[in-house]
Amino acid sequence: MPIVTTKEMFRKAYEGGYAVGAFNVNNMEIVQGITEAAAEVKAPVILQVSRGARAYANHTYLVKLVEAAEQETGLPIALHLDHGADFEICKACIDGGFTSVMIDRSTASFEVNVRDTAEIVKAAHAVQVSVEAELGHVGDGFSYGCEACLYTDPLQAVEFVKQTSVDCLAISVGTAHGVYAGKPQLDFKRIREIRQAVDIPLVLHGGSGSGDANLQKAIQCGISKINIGTDNFTAAIKAGGQAGEPHMVYHRMQQGFKDMVKHYMHIFHQEGKA
């Protein structure tokens, strides 16, 4: 089985009332740790690459690592670009083996977001690649609590999906990227309203540190994909320690990734769904 798009994963999650975890990767040990965890619990998985990770690890290396993981596990694995800033980086990933891309124009005006998202959707759908976009804006933990005005508007979501034909939509409902400065307060009512308004899968960014109970309730309200990055990296650093030959440190870090990924896959109810 080659690496797959997110379309079938999301259809099953949408209908089954669970979420698929999307975990950030940037080297071999991370890819191995995440996919070995997924294999042990028989779960589909999305491996996603940020702009920084792609620059650090090299596009070709990352694609080949994910292809190798698919060959080793036989799992449905999607390779996703996280927060693609513009057409050029999204198109490079579309042409270069990624099966899903995110175009993030959430800080632009509604009209510009629609225009740029639709442009990427046209290019991606021509070669059966899935597209995620963001409406509203998910900030970071340092500015948490100051961005309520950037929460996703359900009525705008309807128009956005209609005009762009995007495959899934990242929404802003009270989560944040990175480490929270305050206690997460998710707007579950807003999630339900958006879920009722649009008929495509919804994505929650900033899953790390949001709290297991909050994430499970978000899934019940209609979330189909949850992004996890910070918690994985923190777990790996703690597990790696400081002493030992590099390959032993990497092995301990890999175990840290595995443990955290299995925890979240249990929380997301995606075990046994591969």
C-alpha cells in the first residue's frame, strides 16, 4: 500500500465518531517511533511536516522515510504539509510526493484566504492530493486568551467551504500552538455549530496540552483530526536523557514518542481502525 491521502481516513473517522492523530515529524527516529506505535495499536496515522522541518531534514529524505515506514508497517499513512505559507511551498509538496497539504492564509482577509485556498485546491485535486485550510486563526500559547475575535465564524465557514471546495477545515475554537500560558478553554458550542453547518471534516490544531477530557469532548462535538507536536517532542526529550552513545539516546527518545503517540491514539479512539 502506498502512502495515502487523508480523504478515506477522514471519511471513516467522520462516520465512526473518532479522530485521526496528526503528528509532526522531522527525522528518522520520530517517524519510526510514531509509526511503530501506530502499528502496535493498529491505527491509521498522519505524519505532518512543518516548513521548518522540511527545510531542516530535506524534502526528499522525509518522503523516503515515510515511504519506508509504510513498507515496514503496511498501515494507511498520509504525508501532510502543516501550515503551508504560500502557493509555492504547497505546490512543491504536491509535486514532490506529499498526499495532503495545508494552505494557511488564516491571517489574511477572508477574500484572500478564499482566493489562495481555491488556487491550491485546484492544483491539488488535479493529482488527487487532499487540502486543508484554516478559517479563523489559531495563535500560540503566549498570546492565548487574547484572540477570541479570531475564532471561526460558522456562517463564514459555510461560505468558505462552498467557494474553495477544500477537503477539511482547521477551526479556531480555543486551542493554541505550543505551550499554554493559561488553562485551555475550548468553545464546544462553536465546534457543534460548525459541524452542523458544513459537511467536511474539522481539524483541531494545538492539541498538545489541551487536556484529554477536552480533546475527547471535541471529538464528540465533531472534530475528525487533531494535531499533536509539542507533547511528542517534550516526551522524547525527557525520555532521551543526556548520557550515552547517540544511538542509545535516540532509542530512548524513540520510546518516548511511542508512549505519547499510543496515549493519544487511545484518547482519540483510533485504535484498531487501520
